[in-house]
Amino acid sequence: MTVFAWARPRAFPRLPEPEARLIETTPETQVLAHAYWQPEREGRPTILGLHGLEGSSSAHYMRGLADKAYRRGWNAVLLNQRTCGGTEHLSPSFYHSGLTDDPRAVIRALVAADRIGPVGVVGYSLGGNLCMKLAGELGSTPDLAVAGVTAISPTTDLDLCVHALERRSNFAYQWNFVRHLKARMRRKATAWPNRFDLAPLRRIRTIREFDEEYTAPFHGFAGATDYYHRASALRVVDRIRIPALVLTAGDDPFVPVSQFLGPAVQGNANLAVRVEPHGGHCGFASDPAGDDDGYWAESTAIAFLASVMPR
């Protein structure tokens, strides 16, 4: 299912051209969002989509989410995290699994400038960890107009998921991720000369090695282990006070179901966990029927958020 959903061509003929919006999140950082606005955007429910590792706003699942939200009459905003989607030049830094400052700043900017209605956040994989961590950080005193979140195949225990990715059976997945991470660092070094040492790239073979060499030290973590601990949403899911849904699959190759079975998750009445036997990693595809193209994780996320949006 993972490979099928990734390789299957998708088209969205009814989705309009998005507005490209640059949003400042720090004095030296901008992020690029692609916004699919309703003709009357003010007061409309709005979905903020967060992609996975080395994804972008053009990922099929991101555009599929926007398509379903737009057809429901909602706005959809797809965020390119720092350095993703061809934005290496917009920030001297790059994204990581726990960097909630950017989606927080984006939501504030959209509410202030576009007077949108309640916001629902949908995250995939790494973006799923990000939206769950954001929900936990908001706690019982939210400072954002976030009505609810949905995390699809979220990596809420980063160390556990990276360990699973290191299995021999997952060699192809890890190789593909590392290939893209290395290419991104080369583009980053071109955009920001003399800031990044590319020599270590030659010996990096795993995501853990990349995070040890680049992600952790650049963002002030003591190492990959410290980064995985501090950036994992699992540390704060017990603080979630807004409606939240996790959708995951028993056959996900590198997001073990065990991370969703502990008391921090199961003991939080605001957090629902739906474990499907099949779906792979961010796959969840079935046969098309009528106007539904069969990618039902997107439909599930929209339906859940519709049920918790203020009326």
C-alpha cells in the first residue's frame, strides 16, 4: 500500500491554482504556503496541511487533502516546511520533526490577514508528529484558533520509528529518504555558501547518521538521541485538550503501532486512535467510487475535523 499510493498517478482537475504566500516566521526565515481559497475566504473553516519527511505542498496526499477540503467549501493551506518545496534560499536553517514554531506562526498570520474561520491541522508522518506536538503544546490554554488535529501515520516516537526504518526489510525506504536529505543539503549549501560542511555526506548511510551530523547540532540538540526524545510528540500527547485523531495502519513498515498503546495516548479522552489492519505508510487507498478517488485517509481527516469544528 505504501508503494502503491506513492506510485499511482493522481490528478485534481477541480482544484484551482493556489495562491503562493510567503510568511515570515522568524526575522530571517520565510516559509512558502500554497493556499486554495474559497471565493469568500473570511470565516471559512481552513485546513492546514503538514507534509512528511522530504515532502512538499505538491505531494499527492497534500493536494488530495486540499481537493477534498475545497470541495467541502473550506479553505486549504499547504505548508512547505523550511527548505522544502524549492525554498532553500528562504531560510538559513532547515526543518525538523519538532519545529512547531513555523505552523504556529503561519496560523497566526492567516487569522490576522485573511480573517479565516476555525483551523484544523492535518499532518502526515513527520508532519503528523508535528501537529500532535503542536496540539500538546497548546494544552489547556490554547493561543491559536485550532479546533482539532488529525495525524496520519505519525512518527510520534521518533527513536522507535527510526529504529524500525533501520530494519533490513526497509532498506529501500531509508535509502530513498537519505538520498533526498543529501540532495537537500547540497542545495542548501549552494544557497547559503560557507554555512554547511558537506564533507560528512560521503559517509552518511542512515537517517540517524544524518540527524547526528546535521539536524541535532544545527538545532541545539546534544545528538540524535536527544533530538528524537525532545522532538517526539509522545512526550506531550497527555496534554492535548483539543479533539485529536490518529489514523495508522498495522502494516506500516516503519511506524510501529506500539507507540500508540501506552497510557499517555490511551489515557487521553481527547485523543482517538484508529488502527487499520492495512494502509501502509500514508497509503490508505481503495477503489474509486463516484467522486471519491479512494484515498480515504484524506476523507477521514476532513470528516473528523468537520465533526469538531465550531458551528
